[in-house]
Amino acid sequence: MEKKTIVLGVTGSISAFKACSIVSSLTKKGYAVDVILTRHAAAFVPPLTFAALSHRDVYVDEFDGTHEALIPHIELARRADLFVIAPADANILAKAACGIGDDLLSSALLACMCPILAAPAMNVHMYENPATQTNIATLAKRGWSFIEPGEGMLACAETGKGRLAEPEEIVAHIESALHNQEEASAALEPLPLAGKRVVVSAGPTQEALDPVRFLSNHSSGKQGFAIATAAAKLGADTVLVAGPVHLPTPENVKRIDIVSALDLEKAMKEQAESADFIIMAAAVADYRFATTHEQKMKKSGDTLTMEFVKSPDILRGLGQTKRDDQVLCGFAMETENLDANAREKMLSKNCDLLVANNLHTQGAGFMTDTNIVTLMTPDSLSHLPLQTKEELGRKILLTMLEIQKGKHDHASVH
Ligand code: C5P
């Protein structure tokens, strides 16, 4: 790996201590990490801690004269492949939005030419303050990326949004951002999925009971949308069949919106015919109401018994009809015996690849932007570390490409 340089700005927040884990993890992964502390951050964690973890000089004040670099804010901005601010307090966001450079960090940001990634952390009211939200929107418009803070009990003893994202999540976003850059610089080379057609399903299905009620699940659609994003970036002609979710359509992706499992089955059958890769990331409702009422159901007795009928298993159907040159990928979310149950699912549904995750693993699952999964083929198994859903999408697609090549080579030998 060519050694990439990450400049990490740390501002004055109680969560500054979490930046130590970020520096430690990035350094172990082989990145050069230059840390800039604001003076308030240095009050929370001494510069020496960061110097020991990064094995490099740590920068606090522009004019302390202790550094080799003559003009540190320019030198640091120049050498950064990625500029990260974690934790980013309300003050640095406001200064950056206004173009103020009154200390080393804010001046380096002004001089910065590379992508910038910020992980805000602050009191919930400071975060929700229209000034902070406007600053975040301004910076996002200028191309900054943000890692949303988490919700929960804050150091100020209030509850709400404002907790710094976990270090592993921040590291995953950093690696994904670096990866996107590499991709952009390789843009002149032919894309690996050029000429391939990818069909991916995403999100939940909704099964109507009457005009106002339905049966559904917690699927956010994020993993399926991230796969479609990755597929389009890899050059594939991409179709996304989406259940009801509040997500924007990824660039260069054709989106088909569906509501119920039956709609999804129809759309997938139609789209699968011309597909090279078919990915069923949708969380399909296994059952639907035996009767859908035309009018709103009135309440009557103290209990209510409903009859359900089974929905078609779409993945199984696609497994039965798939051509030799097509590659089919399913998902499995399990709460126990992950590997064994997932393997059984893969074989019985005739999938070439199965992505299995455990609902109880932190950083995996429905609402997050990251996932921790096991990738399984009939003759291989790999447990992948936490990564962004888009990065995982890329891995899934490149694995499917290898599987298709293998099928092709096998066919030409016989
Ligand atoms: O059997 P299980 O529902 O756990 O399998 C999950 C996989 O099967 C996912 O890929 C999901 O999209 C697909 N599935 C389907 N039709 C259903 C239920 C699940 O295609 N009715």
C-alpha cells in the first residue's frame, strides 16, 4: 500500500479521548497520521499521547516554533490525502463555514485541497442549533462529508444526538473515503463491471391489511442502495428495485419502486432475465394478509385473529430459473448458528454467494451505514471486518465477477 497521509484535527470535546483509538488504529493499518490539536483539545488529551500513538510530531499551535515545517498550516494541508476532524465541535464547524483561520487547525483547513471528513460531537442543543445545522449544510455543499453523531446520554448529562461516532465507524469511513479517491484517480482505466447488468433489490415490503394499515419490517434499504451505488461506480448498468424507503436514488441507477412482495416478485422476474448479477438484499415479508380489505377495518372484539398466506420465496424462484452465466446473491440475517443456517439457506436456494449477518452484532444490521458480515460461497467462507455498506457492496460485486469468470472458464474447458 502506498502510504497515505491523514491529517486528523481534534477539537475540544470530552470525546477527544476517542481520537486516540482512531490514531492508533490508522497507524497500525500503515497510514501516516499527523495530528493537529486545538488548544482546548490539548487540555483534554496531552499532545504526547498522540505523538506516542502516531510516532510523529503533533501540532498544537501555529507559532510555537517547535516544528520542522516552517509554515505548518500550509505544509500539513499540502501533505494530506484526507483531512479528518474528529471530534468536530460547533466552533470549528462555524469557523470553517465562515472561512476564519485564527489557529493552526482552522488555517490548515482553509489551505486544504483534499477531501474533508468531519465527525461532529457536542451537546444536543448545540448540534440542533440552526447556526450549527446551517454551517454543516454550507460545508456539505462545499464537498465536506459528515459522519453523523450518535444519540444517547451525553457527557453533559443530557440525552439526545451529539455523541461522537465510535472510532471503528470513523476509521471505516476514512478508509472508504480514501478508497473513493483511488477510484476517482483510476477513472481513466476501464471499469471492472462495464458491460455488466446488475439488478439489486432493497428495503422492506409492505403488505396491506386495508387502506391505512400494513405489515412490514425495520429494513432501511441502506445496504441494497449502497450495493447499487457501488455497482454504478464500477460501471455496471444498474437497476435498483426498491421497497418503500426514504433514500435518494444513487447516481446513474435506474430505480423501480415497489410496495408488496408480489410487486417485488414481478419486477425481479422481469429484470432478472437480462441480468448478469442478481442481488436480493430486500427484506421480504414472508407472509401477507389472506384478505386485503377495501375499506378501513372497524375495531370490534377484544382480540383479533388474522389469517396470513405465505409470500413467494423470490430468491428461491430466481435460483430455480437462473442461467449458467448468471450469478445470484442472497442475504441471510440470523440470530443464532449464523454459519450453519446461512450455508443451508445458500444451498437450498441455489445461490452462488450468500451475505450473512447477525442481527445482534454491533455495527451490523438495519439502520447503520456500516456492516459486519460473512461472505459465503459453496466452497469458501470469509468473515469480513466492519466496513461501510458501500465498501461491502463493492466486495460483493467483485466477488460475483470472479464467480462469473470461474463459471466461464469452467464452461470453456468442457
Ligand atoms: O429465508 P430467508 O428469508 O431468511 O432468506 C433471506 C433471503 O431470501 C434474502 O436474500 C431475501 O431477499 C430473500 N427472500 C425472498 N423472498 C422471501 C423471503 C426472503 O426472496 N419471501
